[in-house]
Amino acid sequence: MEGVNSEILKEICIVRMPFGKYQGTILADLPVSYLEWFNRKGMPPGKLGMQLATVYEIKLNGLMELLIPIRASLR
């Protein structure tokens, strides 16, 4: 897929939320309401913010099926 870094997609299926209400939850599994809150308040700085923004865009646009083959390959 053009313009999408597959390494970022892999990371959001592995990396867990390091703090907050959903600490320990895989980023791709965070509820959209939590991602919307970050979008309103401001994403965290750095790589985590980029990863959360990516998950938000995927969920917002109904593209979670993109992660199915990635998750299957990680099992």
C-alpha cells in the first residue's frame, strides 16, 4: 500500500499503552472514544503520539481490516 509504513502498522499491533486509563492495552485495541479525547486534547509528543494518531485515523476511516493480516502474522 503506497504511503503506508508497514513497520508502523506492525508496531501499533504490538506496542501497549504505557500510561493512563488503558495502560497495558495494545494501541490498536484502544477505544475510539479514548483516541478522540487525545485528538481534542493533543496527542502525546514523539513516537507514541504518532502511533496513536495513526490508530485514530485507521479507526476513524473504518480501516481496521488493514491490521488483520498483520495481527495474524504476529501470532
